[in-house]
Amino acid sequence: MRRLAGASDLAIIIHDDRGINNKRLSTDEEQIFEENLAEISSFCSVSIENAFNSGDATWIWERFVVPAPRNVSITLDIGHLESADIDSIAFIGDLPERIVERIQFAYMHHKAEERYGIEDH
């Protein structure tokens, strides 16, 4: 991460994270994620992107982005929302202002065709 931080001009974008058995992070895992986020964001800006667990992305953002310094932001991935069968327009419309104001990047790659046995976005 230190090497990537040195090459980053805008931010390092990381996916949201899940704990064991694809559930929310345990208390111990939350602590580790928070410590790692603080360390990485001391080198460069970090943006947390919704990924495979997009339906629960607001929990990650509320927990780790909203209380963080301003150099920790959100990358909103429309394709990940659509791949999870989430109506991206409704999802965005329902986001609280404290989340919306932390969105720095929007990845607008929409849900596409199946490639290599997976659905590309």
C-alpha cells in the first residue's frame, strides 16, 4: 500500500469488506479494518467502493467513512449496484446527505453481458 500510495494522484480505491461467512465484520475485524484504513489514509486519500455486498454498503460507509477525516471518501459503483439487482436510481435517492457529501467518485459502468462465466459490469 505504501508503494501504491506514492503513485496515487487522486486516491487508492478499496472495496468494502465483509467478515467470515460473508457477514458484517466482527468487532475485532472492524477494529483491524479501522486501524488499516487510518494507516493507509495517512499516506494518501482512500475511497471505499461498494462491491459485492452493495446492499449493505451504507453500513460500511456510515461506520468507516462518515466519521473519518475528509481524505476518506466514497466511490459509488453503479455497476455493482445493478449486478446485485439494486435499482441504482432508488438507492442513490435514498442515501442520506451525510453519505452523499462524501461521494468523491462515481463509477458509471453499467451492468452488461455475461463474459467468462460471470456477469460483467
